[in-house]
Amino acid sequence: GTLLTMLVSFAIVGLIEEASKLWVLSRAGTSLIRSIDDAVQLGILVAIGFAFAENVTNSGYFLGFVREF
């Protein structure tokens, strides 16, 4: 029960996060991508930006880090 619920919720959250990154990459990257290297670099930037926004907006991560140091 609990384990299955946890796995399904992680799968749903993961799908939503990856779909949103793909959407941002496809919307922003259409005119910027000239080669596969450009696509990889832009994908990395989108992932880093998403992780930064997620960590800043989740007060537990950011405030916990600040309090620790």
C-alpha cells in the first residue's frame, strides 16, 4: 500500500518534471539549436535552471542549507 503509493507518486512527479523541461527546451531552443552540441548544452542549462528554481522555491531546501552554514 504505502510503498506502491510512494512509487507511483514519484513516477508522476518525475513525468511532470521531465515533461516541463522538455516543453521549455522545445519552446526556447527552436531558434538556438544549430547542432547536437547546442541541443545538449541547452538541455543542461534547462535542467540546471529547473533544479535551481525548485530548490529556491522549496523553502525547506534553501532555509535548511542557510541554517546549517
